[in-house]
Amino acid sequence: MMLFICAMGKLLNRKKSGKEPVRISDYIEHSFSNLRKKKLRTFLTTFGVVIGIGALVSMFSFGKGVQKNVTDSFKKMGLFNYIAVYPSSGRSRGEQANMDPDDPQNQIQYEQVSDSANSPILDDNFLQEIREIKGVESAFAEIRFPAQIRFNEKEQFSLVSVIPADVCRSELMKLRAGKAYEGDDENSLIINDSLLRRMDIKDFEAVIGEQIEVSTLAMDPNLLNPMKLMSIMQGENLPFNQESYTFTIAGVAERMGMGGFIPVRSDVYMPPGPAEDMKKISLTNIKDFFQPAEKLKGYSAITIKVSSVKYIDSIKKQMKDRGLGTFALIDQLKEIKTAFMFMDMFLLAVAMIGITVASLGIINTMVMSILERYREIGIMKAVGASENDVKKIFFFESGVIGFLGGIFGLALGWVVSTVINQIANHFLVKQGAPYTDYFSFPWWLCLGAVGFSILVSLGAGLYPAVRAARVDPVVALRHD
Amino acid sequence: MNSDGFLETKGLTKVYSLGKINVVALEDVNLSVEEGKFLGVTGPSGSGKSTLMNLLGGLDTPSSGSIKVEGKFISELDKEELSLYRRYQVGMIFQTFNIISSYTALENVAFPLLFAGVSKRERHHRAGEMLEKVGLINRKDHRPAELSGGEQQRVAIARALVNKPKILLADEPTGNLDTSTSRQIVQTLAELNKNQGLTIIMISHELSMLAEFADDVIHLCDGKVVEQEKIR
């Protein structure tokens, strides 16, 4: 690249011996004029560049569009303001409560997880403690449990999340109908549109205010009778108690399409008040299935919402100092950016194939042009053109092809992207997805595409320009 | 002709290498042309006339010997300096006219001014003036294919003189023209020589024309000056 820039610099800045140099505007005008004289060939060569740049622009704008959508939606939802706190080393709540550090059998394991062994139990007291830390806007426990949802004589097995009312009212929850529950003790819930669709319900407004039944399962150790083991293994007399609860549907939420750490990622959301009174089993660890509900101390995780991202590091440090594990999406931003960079590189590599072919087209056209204008080059030199002047004439012609290719390539890329965006949205909106711009055209992409096109074309024109400059005028003037 | 002059050559020699064979195109040519003179060059095909023109015009460089124009050794100039010499000090016309077929008469005449950094408006103005001088202003927007041979050569003369050189080198300018047109062209050159003091070196096979218009005539044969004739 440096070699190329040096060559360009040498070519454009070569010292003139005294007299007025040819004006850049004259070179450009002369180039346009020459290219106009070979319309078809100029069109075909430029069209090659247009295709290459069009592909480059479409692919890059798609890459940038995806990045913009992801980062914008994360920012809009305030996801960078959340920290997940969980017991370190992946130990369950049962282990947190029951591990005896003095037990020799636990000694090795205890040393390995010494931090977490001293870590606090993630219970309501700890939650309250967190809420008092500077920068913490709110904190809530992650409580998720499986339940059978019955509505309109249809049943669906689903995950229920316990989410405080204030989080439900935040940007994290995108409601398609109704509203978030008002308080943490309200006997109502929010249901995802996807769950309703699975129940063949498409009119989301109609379900607001309707009653819905949530049935939970809780392990009953008393039913784990060795006498019944055979029937349990055959799937009969399972050691579970089923409890049913009735709620009012307050709102219908849009399903979150993204994976990773999102506090709101279940099919049903309910406030902490009624959830506390429900008998349920945890999904944190398989061992928890075999713990009586009252033995399960603490929550599997706590989600902290900070008032500003500047508090993230200090709060994370405080949690780590207490032997807890943390996860913040903002930490993943670097990884996300690296992943996007790889995506950009891949798209660039694909687009470069088109650009390379277009460059070969330019070289071919310019070499052909030299052969056709061999005598003309001789005339140029006879009337006083220097080697540098001849070089620049051909060089500028390549540049003009690149400029035209860049402008029309950008236009083609924009048109193709717009058409694809409309078609994609036509189908995706029908399936319930919101209208999204999948392509992004930042100003630097537009300028960069035209600049890159000119640069590539100048690069392709370098060899023909040098070759034209070396033409012997005596031979050229005799050429037929 | 061997005294110190406006244009001088000393021991001018040009040898071309064709593989392992060396062909001597010009050998030990000594010339001296005073400013404002009309020198005729004649000789059979392959005698080195065009080679001499190319060397004097700065299109080619000698194998040995020197060329001095206005006290400056042209034979010692580098490529960049030679292009400036061709641009400002010497104009050339050819048997085959060598005007660009895709350009109009005006564009052809204006072409050398492009390399002199002259603005487009000024280029067209000066080219128009030159076309007026050679009597072709009414044909300025015509392309070469729409012009007769004589008109094309006039366009070439106008182009050669647009940068106001002091020397005009004419390499058989009448070779492709009929007798009447040839005479008109040479007459035009002679007028430029007389009225503007333009130094002209012209190759021609038409000895009668050279006898009529040239001041001096040299005869070349096998790359050597075999005869020098002072007409007037």
C-alpha cells in the first residue's frame, strides 16, 4: 500500500522544469472527452467497476446495518446498563447453603472455590444490600420456573420469569398490546406474542384482561418412596405436586429475538408478589430438583440495573471481591465488535473478487487504448508532451472510469439494498417482526466507496500509464 | 553553412542496432543554419533525412555528435527538457499530417497548448487565430476526415506554430499532396519564413520547389551530406 501511495505521489508531483504545468481540470476534461469518444468500451469497463463497487457497497451496508441494529437496540433497551451476578464456580444454591468447609470430603472442593464458599447467599437481604450501592438503580432476582399455561382451552408448556414491575415498564419490554403490570403485588402477567401464536391466537388486543391459568410443578420428596421406584421409572406416580393459579393478562410482549444475556427472555412474565406464594421448582441446577422448596436458599442470579455504565466496573469489582461471578453485556461489546470485524472482512473479501475483475477490465481497456492511440501518443510527444504528461493523461482516464464506477456503483448498491430491504421486510413484517432497516449507508461508506473505486482504478491504470509514457515517438509516428 | 549559426550540428551520427547488426542512419553530419533561413533537405529513400529531422526535433537522441540550438546543446538534454524544447522551440509537420482523427481542426491546433498549461478559453482563442492565418477558420469544427489533404496539412502547420516556435521542421510535407496543393503549402511556409522570420528545415523530393523557395539545400546519401547548395 505504501509503495502504491509513493508511486502515486511520484507520478503526480514530479517536478516540472520551469514552465506552467498542465492543469488538473484540463486532465480531467481531456479524460472525459477521450472516454466519450469510445462510449461502448467506456460503458462496459465502467459497468464492471459499477458491479464491483455495487456489490461492495451492498455487502458493507448490510454489515453496518446489522451492527447498527444490534448496538442501537442494545443501547435503546439499556442492556449495557445491566450486570448479572451469580454464585461463582457454578455451584447451586443448595451447595451454597449446605457446604461445610470443615468436612474433609469437601476440603479440596472448598479450596478450589474458596472465594465462592465465603460469598453471600443471593437472597432478599443481599438484594437489599445491593440496592443501596451507589450507582445501582434497581436490582432483582432471576427467578424462572417451568409452568403449564392454559388459555382458551389450549395448553402450552413454558418458562415463567419473575420480573419487577419497574423493569416491565422499561425499554426492555416491548409491548404489542395492553400494558405492563402496575405493581409488584398485582395478580396479573405479561405473555409473549409467540406463545399466543403457538396457541393460534392472533388478536393480541382481545386477550387483554382475560383470565389465564398457570400450573406449576413442585418436587415432593415424600413421594420419593423406594416402594414406588419402579412405577416412577415407568413414568407413573411422579414425585411432583401440581398447583394451579389464575392471573389476568395485562399485556402482550414482543418476543426478544436475540440470544445472550437478556434479563427479559421468557414467554410469561409475572410480578414478584404472587410468584413468591407459588410452589415451583427451580431450573438452575438439576440437583435442585431433588431439594425441597424450603431448602433452596437464595436465588440463582441477580440482575442489577445501573444508572450509568460508568458504575459497571466498580460494582463488578465489589461483587467479585465478595466471591461472586458477574456478567455485563458491555464487556462483550469488544467481542461483538471483533465478530463484526470478521464479518466485514468476509464481506470485503467477497466484494474484492468483483473489484479485482473490474480492475482487470480497466487494465485491459487502457492497454487496448494505448494500442489504438499509439500514433496519438507519438503526436502528443511531438507537440511537447513529456513522459509524465502522457502518463497522467492515461492515469486520469483510469481515475475517471473509477470515479464514474464509484458514483454509479454506489447508486446501484443503494438501489439493490433498498429493494432487498423492502422484500425482506415484506415477508418478515408479515411474520410479526418489526420493520427494520437491514442496510445502513453511513456517509463514510458512500465517500469511501467512491474513493476506493478511484484508488483501485488508478492502481489498475498505473501499468498502462507507464507503458504509454514509454512509447517511442519516432516509432509511434510511423505507426499505421 | 559551417560557421556558427542559430542551429548547428557537429559530427552528428545516429546508429540503430538491429539485433547484432548496427545500421548507420546518419554519419558525421555538420550543419549550420542561420536564424530565419529556409533549408531544404533532399536525398533518396533511406538516406537519413527523417532521422536528421527526428534528431533536430528532439524526438530522438544522437549516438554521437552534438546539436546546438540558440547556443544550447539539445543533444545533452534529458527527456523532460527535450519535451520542453519540442513544446516551445520547434514545431514539426509530417508527410502523413499526423493530426488526431477524433479531434476537430480547432482541437488539433489547440492540443500543444494543453501541455503548456494554457487555459481552455485561451487555447481555443489562440488556435482560432492560427487557423485564421492558414485560412481555415471556417473549417475549425470539422474533423480531419472532412478536410482535404491540403487542409489537413494546414491544420498541422497551424498546430506546429501555435506555441510560437522559432524553428519549423517539415518532413516531406507535400509528399501526400498533388502538385498544386503542394505548391500552396510550400508557399505558405515560405511566407511564414519571410514574414515572421521562422527558420524552416524542409525535406522534399521536389527540387524545383526547393530551388524556388529555399535559401540553402543539402543532399543526403547513405546518412552523409554529399552536397551543399546555396541557392540565394
